[in-house]
Amino acid sequence: MAVDILQEKIRKTKNPSVVELCLIPDMLPPHIQAENGGAEGLLRFGRELLTALKGIVPAVRISYAAFTLLGAEGASALTTILQEAKALGYYVLLDAPEIHSPAAAAVTAQLLLGEESCYPCDGIVISGYAGSDVIKPFLPYCKAGKKDIFVVARTANKSAPELQDLLAGSRLVHAAAADHVNRYGAETEGKFGYTRVGILAAASAADSLRNLRTKYPKLFFLLDGYDYPNANAKNCSYAFDRYGHGAAACAGSSITCAWKAAESDGSDFAAHAVAAAERMRKNLTRYVAIL
């Protein structure tokens, strides 16, 4: 089962983290921008980054939009980077495009998770705020296809509380969203006790994570926004169970653009990414003991 594969990789690396490739060409080191334009540059950067992080970070989260908005070459590069990530041994997550109708959900589910998909991945991230009819088309792939979906409950961006933390009856909106997602996990529970239908939650919201973990012990949490100012390893620790299972924290620019923080010229970007990933692992495992 896919969620078991993710947990096994986390246990093996002792690293409950995910590197996020949500890239734009301007984020690439100057030498890559000069030598490779557009999608080719993203592919080269992603390839070299994932090769360097192999065995350190267990999972990668790749943005569908970041590649496909670059056109046909971007779509082709996305297929290639997904294939190479799988070949390197990563658990591979794909951020799906926004879905606003049942018809779009059905098409997206088939194209991303079907057996003939051009986009090989272990799971995807979707938003469920449009309602159950944009979630249900993905469920057969969780049950029969053994894929994972992570449905957005609470994001980490600064303005998220404006809507996601509003009261809905006696609950906050994001808690109601998590409750809604929790209903779909039947018959998908893996050997570690987590279902293949999980949620995306905010790495910056400690109280939210504590409450959600207590109430939903079988939901796997993908923790969004480890890079954000209010996020830290201690906050993230509330998402894990007593065995250090059930969650993984996503970091993007703090790893992919670590060369910028180091005021490097980017020629050694992979080494800076490895150092940043190791720091993240060290910080997380100060609070989370993975058994």
C-alpha cells in the first residue's frame, strides 16, 4: 500500500520530510538559466537536486502547474522528472491542478492515477473544498489502485485563517474539512494504521495539529509550509503519533534555494540543498523519535 511505502521510507531514512519542487525558472542558479531555458532548466535542476538528496529525503512533492504552465515541453519534463524520481527510490507526490467540478475530477483522477497515466506517482494532493463530488472520483484509485490522496484541510499561508479558521457551528472550517475527509478512509487502512486518504495540514499551526491528531488517529498528515516563518519542528511534532509515524513535513525553498540563503553563486546548489535537508532532519528528529 502506498502510504505504507511512504512510512517505510521515512523509517529507513529516519527523516519525516518531503522536498517540494514548486519551481519557476527565476529560482534556478544562474549557470543553469544561462545554459538551459524554460522546462529544460527545471528538469536539469530537479534531476541534479534529487540525485544529491537520494537516501537523505524519502519523498518528493512535485507541482503539476509549475511544469505544465510552460507548455508541451513542461508537460514532457514533468513526466521525465516523475519517472526519474521513482527510479531514484523516492515516494512521489504530485500536486494536482485545481478542480472545480465532478467532470473535471473524474478526468483528472483517470489521467493522473490511472494505469496508463503519463504522470507516474504514488499519490496526489487535491483540494476538497468544492465538496464530496470532487473527492469521490479519486477514491477507487485509493482502494483498487493503491494510490494515496491528501486532501487540503488547512494550508500554511499567512491568510489561511481568514477562511479556514472561521467557525462552522462548533468547529473551525478546517476541522470540518478534516472530518469530511476522515469518512473516506474505510477499507484503505495500511499496516501502520493509516489510511490512503490523508489530509494536508499546516506545519505552522501547532494547536490545529494537536487537535486533529487526537481526533483523527488514522489520517496521515502531509504538513504544508515548513518553510513558513511560523512553522518549526516543534509545531510539526504534534502531528506524529507516539511511534513517530503518521506525518511528513514539506519544505520547498529552504532546500531548493538554500544556495541563495548561503549567498552562493549557485554552482554548488546541490551541496547546499543536502546541508539544508540534513538540518531539517536533525531539527525534526529532536522532537520526533521514529521507531
